[in-house]
Amino acid sequence: MNRFFTTAAALVIAFAVLSSTLFVVDQRQYAIVFALGEVKQVISEPGLHFKLPPPFQNVLFLDNRILTLDTPEADRFITAEKKNILVDAFVKWHIVEPKLYFVSFGGEERRAQDRMSQIVKAALNDEITKRTVREVISGERGKVMDAIHKKVAEESRQIGVEIIDVRLKRVDYVEQINNSVYDRMKAERARVANELRSTGAAESEKIRADADRQRTVILAEAYRDAEKIRGDGDAKASQIYAQAFGQNPEFYRFYRSLDAYRSSFKNRSDMLVIDPNSEFFKYFKSAGASGAAAPAGKK
């Protein structure tokens, strides 16, 4: 019975020792093997690997995936115009030299992120102080990111890290400057609006004056044509009247007298004081005389 327990204990101890010599490296990890605190081996190939049992050798695993460094708050920078702006950026990075990375930060990712944040902030400050707000926001934003990426990449190699990309998420004025910027933008838009209104009013008056001129010209030309047509009509009517009445002058005089009677006695209240022997009543007195007898006889 004691032999059974002794054998079982020996097997358990042997299994524990054997398991402590085996370790698995995931494809998303690096493995650093230490011997008495000294780096002996860096394993980047995934699979099952062997080492000496502790305390002779230990293993530290590092993430080899692409990681993101994203600051929780935007940082303040000063442009070439001495204006404060807020810049929010993020960085994509991963470990390329595990041994150098471990020596630099002891394998602590938080320390590595703090160091890269300092590198990125210094690069941002160098580039933004050379440019105006307009250039940083829109004009040369791509150039700013490329320059920052280049500077950060050079310094990150010294700590075993590769910077894959640097992006500016947001570039904005600080709160104290926003109101003045908005007021200036509002004043500029109001100036443009007033200028457009003035231009529109001037064009409106110009169009209205031109329309009035054309209207006057058209009415004058229409009146001229109407008078010309009316004159031609009156001339032709006079010619027709002359031809018609010229065939019988006495009848023409009789017709004219009737027209005068009609105009003089148009209303019942009309009154005419005149000598009965005047020429005006000639055809009233001589209704049966020669020259007027024919019309009277026809009646």
C-alpha cells in the first residue's frame, strides 16, 4: 500500500515537472524564454515548445497582433498663428523586436503605450507649430499625418515597435476660441449676404428700368402705327365720301344738314336759339324744293 502511494506521488511529481517544461505558443503571441532572469530565446513560431522547469527557465508571452493606441482626451497644440487647437489622434502599432521591447519596458504594455504617446505628442507638436489652422484642418492634413508617421516610426524602432499608421480623428478649436470663430464666420456670411442683396437690388432696378423703357418704346411705336393706320383710314374714308357725295353735291349738303340737326337736337332738353330764316333751317323750309324733293318724295 505504501508502495502504491509512493508510486502515485512520484507520477504526480513527474507529471508536474514535465508539464512545467512544456508550453504552447499561440499564433497571436511571442514567447520569451528566460534563464535566471536573462533572455535566452525568443520564439515567434506557434506550437509546442520545451524549456527547463522553474526556477531555471521561465516564459513571458507578448502580443504580436496589431494594437491601437487611442488617447481618451484630445491634446492641445499651438499653430503657427499662435492659436490653440485640440487634436485627437490614434496610432496602429505592433511589436517587431520582442527582446528589445522587453528590455525597454519590461514587457508592460502600459509603459509602452505611455512612451509612444509621448513620441506621438512630440511629433504632432513639431508639425502643427509649422502650419496654420487651415492647413492642419484641411489643406495639408495628409502631409501632417505622413510627417508624423515618419517621425514616430523612426523613434519607435528604437524600442522594438513598428508604427503602422497614424491618423488624426478630430481637429477643432478650443472652447474659448469657438465663439469668436463662429462670430467671425457669421459676420463674414452676413457681409456676403448683404453684398448679394445689394447686387440683386441693383440688377432688379436695372431690369425694371429696361422693362419700362421697352414698354414706353413699344407703346410709342404702337401709338404711332395706330395713328398712321387711323390717318390712312380717315384719308380713304374722306376719299370715298368725296367720291360718293361728289356725284350729287346737293344731296351731300342735305345729308350734312341732317347730321347737324341730329347733333343739335340729340336730347329732348336741348335748346337752340336762332333766327328761323337762317341758313341752318334751309331744308326745314324747302322740304319740297328741287334738289331735296327726291329724298323727301322717297320717304
